[in-house]
Amino acid sequence: MTYHEYRTQALHAYNTYKKADNPDEAARTTFVSCSSMQEQICAQLPYREFAPGAYAMDLQEFIQRYPIQADTYIFSDAPALWRLRQIYPYVTAYATQTLVLFITHNTTISEPIHLQTFLTESRIQDSCTACIVILETGTQATIIDTPLSKATGTNSTAIIFYTAPDAKLSLLSHLPCQDFPKNNTAQQAYAYLFRCRQNSRITATYLLHAKIKTDMWLDVQLEEPDACVTIQGLYAFSESTTARIITQQQHTAPNTTSLITMNGCLLGNAHATYHGRIHIATQAQGSVAQQRNRTLLMSDTAHAISIPSLEAIAHQVHCTHASATGTINNQELVYCMMRGLTEIQARTILLRGFVETALGTEHVPLLTPTIDRICEEITS
């Protein structure tokens, strides 16, 4: 298949996408595109070897240099992936840039890979960026993703991670807050898909802090035995921001593990909706799946909806899903104030504890400036 044929098929898949009749299912699978979006010619990204055995290039270049790998990792499964969510064929068809990171067998990258260093700044108001990250057998890498949004238009990004057997991936996705004019019409959409083969290991941490309309999808596909994915994250929204966080864990092989914990902080008139779904197929015996969502409301006008769901067709599995929405515990607040702290100091300490617990300890030093800003906005 050629590059042009691939994009043409994606465009056809997007235009013929059928929304689900069930409202809840439709909310998890649809993406409403910007009506002004026009198909763009992809900006060619340069080919480079950024580490021994690790290469970055444009998708068109990847197809030409590695046709067998392109067929194995991309072409053969593309139709099934496009049916998963409407946003995947949308971004593939309309991508202004399509980056491929290809790390060959048994390669260990010691330094973190900053994804944005390989992408050029797009001047198009409505822009789509597609990234495909391929880790072949036995590879190890850490990737840092820090995309920036624009003050106008629609910004869409879809990243697909392929982890071959025994590959190990660590991901930090930090979507920082930017100051935009009030009543702006900007919106952003991010989709992350993890495809995990036998005995592969993925750990991912997300920090989403935004003041514009935001949609995020996290899809996990555990396709072979003993694959494991652990995702933890925090989303923080203020003012009148509306956001939708959607996660899906699909177990199609035995003895697989997926753990997703997504917590939120809402201030002002912010409105966030979380949809989480676990699906365990008949053949996925021995699977372990957990899903948690906790939301902290920091104002009387903030609003949160949490909808966890579980579908386990296999019987020998261990599955849990939990959801909670509330405010700062008054007893904890009084406890801190009785030890000499002001109310603002006490609220800040409790909020910081909630935030840092959601993110874990590994990436907190790198995320400290954003954590400080979140605490300042919410407690001011």
C-alpha cells in the first residue's frame, strides 16, 4: 500500500463512520470534526537517527524505507483501529504532520525522547498531528509528550504506541495550561492508543491542565498474554472549561493486566465528564483490570459526571471499578488549621497531596511548576 492509498482509505473510513445508537456508546466513540477542516498536504518531516537503533521520520519515508514493518505494524490492522474510534481515521486522513518513531530490536534508549522536538510548528489554524511509535522486541524507551495548543481553531493529536514482545515503554504526557483570551473558540482533542504484545510493559502518567474545551481518549488493547499497562493521571480545569475524558481497556488475551486511575480537580464553572469502560473477552481468562476515577470539586458551581462500566465475558478474572466525587474533607481541613495553618495554606497542602498522589512520585519534580500553578489557581 502506498502513502496516498493509506490516507485515502482513512478518509473513506472517517466519512462512512456510523455512530452507535446507544447514547453512552456514542459518547465514547464519536469525534465531532471542525467543519472548516480541509484536507492538507502533509509537511514532510526529516529523517534522522537520534540514537543508535532509533529513528524518526515522516510516515511517507517510513513506508519507503521499511515496507515490511509498515505492513506489519500499520497497514494490516489499520481498519480495525479506525473502527475503534472516529478520531483515528479523522487524524490519519487530515494530518498536517505524521511522525513515526521506530526503535529496532533490543535497543535501550537511556535518555528521555521529547516527542515535540521532531515536529515542526504548524501555522494552520485547524491542525492535526499523527504520531506512530513502534518499539520492536526487547526495546526500552522513555517518551515525554508536551503538546501546545493554539488560541484559535481545533488542535487534534492521535498517538498510537506499538509495543512488541518484551518491550518496555514509560510515557509522560504533560498537556500544560496556556492563557487564552476569554470567550475564545479554541478546542483540543487528544487520543492515545496502546497496543501491547506478549510480556510488554507500559507505564504512563498524564497531567492535563486546560482552559479550553478538551476531549481526551485513552485506549488500551492487550492483545497477547502477560502484557501489562498502568496509567495514572490528573486533569485540572477552571473557569467555564468543558472536558471529556474517555478510557477503554480491552483484554483479548489471557493473563493480561490493565490499571487506570484518572483523578480530577474542578474550579469555577468547569464541567468534566469521565467515561471508563473495561471489556474482557471470553478468551482473556486470568486477566486483571482496575479502573478508578476521583474528582475533587473546589467550587459550588463546578460539575462532574463519572460513568464507569465493566463487561467481563470471561469468568476467571479480577476486575474492579470505582468512582467518587466530593470536596475537601472538613475534618482534615480543621486538623491542619489547628496546627497553625491558615485556611488557604491548609487547603493548598490537602490539594497538593491529592494532586501528587494522583501523579505518583516519579515525575513530580518535572511537573512541579504546573502543580504549583494548579494549586495557586484553585486556592486563590
